[in-house]
Amino acid sequence: MVKLYLAVPCYNEEEVLYDTTEKLTKKYDQMINDGLITSDSKIYYIDDGSKDKTWTIIDELHNKNKYVNGIKMSRNRGHQNALLGGLMTIKDDCDCVISIDADLQDDINTFDEMIKDFENGSEIVYGVRSKRATDTAFKRMTAQGFYKVLSMLGAEVVYNHADFRLMSKRALNALAEFKEVNLFLRGLVPLVGFKSSVVEYERSERLAGESKYPLKKMLGLAWDGVTSLSMKPIRMITSLGAIVFCISLIMLIYSFIMWIIGNTVSGWSSLIVSIWALGGLQLLAIGVVGEYIGKIYMESKHRPRFIVEEILK
Ligand code: UDP
Ligand code: MG
């Protein structure tokens, strides 16, 4: 039997909390009956500085419901930070934590499979959406494009996986070693390593209320994902510089020919060649400086250089 904690970040979720709690309570009752989880398993709501009655409701539910506990963040810091804050606060007390959004768009009936995978040795179990029928075509397309871009940039991401996942205490302790402030958990968790597995499910509609991820925040998250995982954008500047510099060589030959033919205004050849050459050189120089800044950036994250999985002695 597994002692399971649930980490549920909540930002202005007063409309869904009662429903969510009812569903989760039933699920917990069933899993305890099935001998899957221990009876002291808990549900942790993490209030991410909500401006509505979210915290009052969590407090009330905590008093009424034996499973519900709460953590209140001092102010709104965004989904990723709230989730990490919650995970780090509760990890030492349990065997594993499942993170899930408050709107229960992710299927809570996959908990059983996740826990079985955990019992079979997986330290991380990723929830992956098999279909995205409930998302708008726009969201599907942008998400698809985003995963493509990320993997092109060399980041290891699990396709169609958001932040619905199980992590063991050991994986969470390893995650705690990643000290970076710009958080993109989906990109970090695969870096932890260990044995992992995937559980598929269909994503449903939000229970109630509106998405707390408007387009602006989604773009912000995507940009954080790219810049916190990859130095390739900087390298693109260097490549661009090299390309422009090559063009300047072509321009040199071209304007030389034009000059021989006598097909130019005087001063044109020298001007056009210096514009291209200088442009190319400047881009190259920025790229080189950027390379060093990128290195400093990566160093400043103080990521762990290794994580030991097993020692035989
Ligand atoms: N959330 C949060 N802080 C924020 C924004 C969102 O904790 O600043 C939580 C929110 O309450 C929900 C989860 O993050 O539990 C995902 O948000 P939402 O369901 O609105 O995103 P979507 O499913 O539309 O991508
Ligand atoms: Mg949602």
C-alpha cells in the first residue's frame, strides 16, 4: 500500500473546489477500499494567492473532510511555482505525489494505473493525453507546434503531457536539486531520469469557471520553456552572422564584377560590401558574446551534475 498525496494548485477556483473535492473523496474512498493507498493519504490544495474565496473554502473543506489539507502561498506566483512549492512542502511525508489541476480536466481514474506503475518501480509516471478532442483546434495546433519546436531545440519533452504526473519521493528529492528560478517543470522532470512510464487518458472539459491560462500566459510559459532549456536561440545568432558574412563575400565578388563592367555609381561597391561585412561581423560578435552569456546562464542555474540511482556495495 502506498501513501499518496495529491498536489492541486488553485488560483481563483471557488467555482470548482466543492465538485473537485466530492469527486476526489469518492476516488480516495475507492482506492482505500481496493487496498491501493493507505488511509492516511491526503489531498493538498495549494492556494496560489487567489483573490476569491478559494482559501476560505479550502479551510472549510479541511475541517469537514478527512483527506483535505491546504497550503497557502503568500501571493500569486503562477502555476509552476505554486505546484513546485506544494511538491517541496509535502514530499517528505509520503511515498509519492500526483499533481493535477483543480478543474479535474485530467482523468482521476488513471490514478490506479499510475500507482500500479509506481509499485512496479516507476519513479515518474507521465499522464499523456491520447486525444485532445476537448481542446480548441487553435490550442491543439499551437501545442503541437510548441512540442515540435522544443524537441527541435534539443529539449527532452514528453508529447501531450502537461503537469499531470506521479513522482516518487526519490524523484521529488532529485527535482529539489534543480535550483533554477525560471520554472518549466515539464522540461525539468525528464532531466531527473530514473525509470519512468506513461499512462494515457482522455482530457475532458473544465468543470466550471474559466481557464487561468489565457493566450498571453501560455505564450509566456512556452517562451520560458524554450529559454530555460536551450541555448540554441543564441547559437542561431552566430549562424545568422556566419550566413550574412558569407553573403558579404558574394556581394564583394558581385560588386567587383559590376565595377569592372562599369555598371555602378562611384562609391557603391565599397559601401555595399562594407554594409554586409560589418553586419555579418557584428552578428557573429554578438553570437560569441551570447555564447558566453548562455554559459553563465546555464552555470547560474546550479543544476545537479549527476543523480545517483543505485549503489551496489
Ligand atoms: N493556476 C495557479 N496559478 C496561476 C494560474 C493557474 O495555480 O497563476 C492553477 C489553476 O488553478 C489550475 C491549474 O493551474 O489548477 C491549471 O490552470 P487551468 O486549468 O486554468 O489551465 P488550462 O487547463 O486551461 O491550461
Ligand atoms: Mg484546466
